[in-house]
Amino acid sequence: MELVAIFISAILINNFVLHYFLGICPFLGVSKKIDSALSMGLAVTFVMTITAVVSWVINHWILMPHGLDYLQIVSFILVIASLVQLVEMFIRKISPPLYQALGIYLPLITTNCAIFFLALMAALRNYGFVQSVIFGFGSGLGFTLAIILMAGIREQLEMADVPEPFKGAAITLIVAGIMALAFFGFSGMIK
Amino acid sequence: MPTRSVGQEFVKGLWDENPIFRQLLGLCPTLAVTNAVINGFAMGMATSFVLIFSSLVVSSIKKLIPSQVRIASYIVIIATFVTIVDRIMAAFFPPISKSLGPYVPLIVVNCIILGRQEAFSSKNTVGRSLIDALGMSSGFIIALLILSSIREILGAGTFLGYQVMGAWFKPWIIMLLPPGAFITLGILLAIALQIERKTKSRA
């Protein structure tokens, strides 16, 4: 039951984009088309799940037993950077079409603050192994949901008559605000 | 690259290349910590510290860093300074460190800092990089102060914790919540763009 709560809350209630303001750069940059938004979302979900696994192992097997907690920042960011590199090489080898589809979005994930926050948060909340993985996967899905919804709205906005200075980032942020408001509707779901 | 005077190097960070309003960099912390002026200010100072010192270090050892591993080297340098800030804040300002929470470590992935290293410090002298970092930091702090002032005054009726609105004022709670952050920044961006268009058309 507790695992279900972590999962649902990561997707809907404490959505990484709409509640914690993480991954705003790709959220604004890659949400023009539903296709690319979906690719970005899946790539992030993939990396997030693996990051949850690896950062848990490093934190619990290497850093904590030696009292090196203060090295968390440096080691997590290095892990994420090398992980993204590895995932990129791996995908290019086993599935060239998927690699083509993800394109430049893969390397960009390194600088996505959502991934780093995930590793920190799982360590801060003292999640166990399974909890961390569920948390990582759920957060990734939450990001995917938000970016796809945003891409859908923006495809419609193309047709709308937006005042000149609001075009681009400004209207996207305001739409995000209204979406965040709508997501408040979920907040009563889990106590 | 056109040669700029030292003054212009500083001023460009305030408006022409303001990291938030013009370059749209570092939006995550901008949105997250601006629910109160004190938080916004603390975040601005912490980020400036990291930016200034990273720029100093990167510009002074730029010839030693092989270009293939430069991004990784920058990240390690930045992460070192972030760890220092994180520890200092936890030791001397525990309440602020608590309310900023995991957003202090997140300075590592703030694109303003990495962006300045890649775009400026790695190509310019130590002095110029310092001026550039100071300008960018000031621009960032100003933007955070504007955003957090609007949100705190409208959302709680207070400024730095002091009551500024009369008793008739009903706080707009929404301004303190995530949607208020998105909407306020959206409107500010539109205003900044409009000002830019006006000055451009006049020139």
C-alpha cells in the first residue's frame, strides 16, 4: 500500500514539473510537438529509473558506511553524467531507431535538474531499494504526463490569437500555472 | 567577439543578457524558492557565490583543461563550491537552509553557471570573467527579488516578514503556491519582452 502511495503521489500530487518546478528547461523547450514530448518523457523516465537504482547502491553501499554523506552532491552528479553517457551508448548499440528518435534529448538529460533532485530526495527521505525504484519510475511518468499534456495544449495554441509579447515562453508558463492549479485537484487523494 | 568595456561587461548581465528574463536560464530555482523575499535573496546569494568562484577557477585554469572533458571538469568544480555553500548555510543559517531544502544542492545543475563557464570563462581572462560573473549574479538576484517581492506581497501581505498591506487586504494564497509562481513569471516575461520591443522600435 505504501508503495502505491509513493507511486501515485510521484505522478499526480507531487508532480516533479508542476509541484517541484523541476525540468522546466525541457518542459518549455521540447513541448512544441506531442511526438518529441513523448520521446523526451520516455528518455527521462528511463534514466530516472536507472538513476534511482545506481544512486541508491552508491549511497547505501559506499557513502553511508564510510560516513561520506557530504560527498553526495559531487558523486550523484558524476554518476548521472556517466550514466547518461552509458545509456546513450547502450541504446545506440541495441536499438538504432530508438536512438534516432531520442536524438539530442538524451545528452540533454544530464543537465535536467529533475534527475539530480530524484537522487537527492530518495537519499533524504531514506527510501529503501524498492521504494527508490518506484519513486524514480513514478516521477518519470509524472514528468512524461506533464510534458505530453503541455505539448497537446501548445499544438492547439498555435491556432490561437495570443498577444504578441506573450508568445513563446510567457504563455507556456501561464498555461503551466493553470495546469498546476488543475493538479491541485489530486492533492486529497492520499493522506 | 566585439570588445566591450569593463562597465559594459557588467551591465549586460542586468538587462541585455539577464539570465532569467532574456536567456530563460535557471528557471527551476527561480520558480521554486521565490515564495518569500528572504528565500529568494538567500538563493540569489548562494548561486552568486558559486558562479563567481567557479568563474574564477575555470578562467584561471582554462589552459589546463582538455576540451574533451571540459564539461565534466566544470561540473566537478561547480559541485565543489556548491558543497561548500551547502555546508556553510547549514552551519550558520539553519532556518534558511531548511526552507530552501534540496534546492541548494540543485545549484549544481543550474544552467546559468555551467552556461557562463562554457560561453565566457573558458575563453576570457580572469578579470573579465569575474566582472561577467558579478554582472550575471546581480541580474539573477534582481530577477529573484522582483519575483519574490510580488509573490510575498500579494500572497501574504508582507515584505521580508513585515506587514505592508492594510487589514482590508485578503492574501492571495495562490501566489505562494506553485501556480502563482508560473503565472507571475509568465506575466513578467511578457512585460520584459514588451519593454524590449518598445526600445528596439525606438532605436
